[in-house]
Amino acid sequence: MKICKQALNLSSEGGQSSSREKAPDLFDVNISNEALRKIVAHTKSSDEKVGLLIGTVAHDGLWVTDVIGGYGPANSTGTVLLPQTLARVADDIIKRRIEGTIVGWYHSHIGYGIFLSDVDIDTQLKLQQFSQYVVALVIDPTINQFGVFIYDPRLGLVQLPSSQIRVV
């Protein structure tokens, strides 16, 4: 699995990051191999898929340690995370049945590439109001690539460079 639009040299086995400099005031994102494996498995479909990224924020950035797939209405160009899924996950976090917190969301673009649509940006802004450390991961399994996005109030929509994403 390669990170889109950047040096394209970071594989799911934990390849090396590019030599690009870190963007100012942006944080690093660390994704566990197991979390990425689950995303890939969940999104291998002709319909779009969506899910939640679970993890923590630490001194060295955001850590995505697990994912929870959402199973709602979907077709080849859209999907919905059911409110019941979000409520169940929140309850499981409060009751400590899930370690960590919601640190983002993921969804697939089947054959359309790596970007955030207007609907995706609205979703990101809604989730990011709870924490600046909420990311959107978009995966296109047909080209075996993914990208990680945030919305920075000063910079607007930002796709994090591969130098700030590690698969561990």
C-alpha cells in the first residue's frame, strides 16, 4: 500500500519516508500495520466503505492503532456511517471496551483516486470540531494507494506529505 501524491515510497511493511520537510505546525500520523490491513480488507469491494480510526495522541504525533468498520447503505460512489455505529463506538470507549479514542475516519474511493469531496470535507469539519487531531484517510484499493487529510484553519484542506505518515 502506497501513500498517494507524495514520494510514493512508504509501503505497508514500513518503508522509508521521503526526504520532504515536515509541514510547519502539522503533526505526524503513525498507522499500525494491523489497522491498515483491516482498512484494506474492509475496502476491497465494489461499493464504498467507511469506518472509524481508533488511537491516541502522543508527544510524537497521532497513533492509529485500530479501526472499526461501518456497515451502512453504500454504492459505488457513496456510503454512510450509521449514527448507531458511532453511538455504539462512543459507548464502548466510555465503558473502556475499546482502548483509545476516535482519532479519525476512513473511506474508500473505488477507482476515483485520493481526494476529499465536498461531502467528505463537511464530514471532516464536523469530526474535527471535537479535536484538531482528527484525520481523514482516503483509500483507493484499485490503485493500492491512500492519503491522509486534515483541515487546518490557516492552510485549508491539507493532504499530509508521506514524510509525516509512518506505517509501523
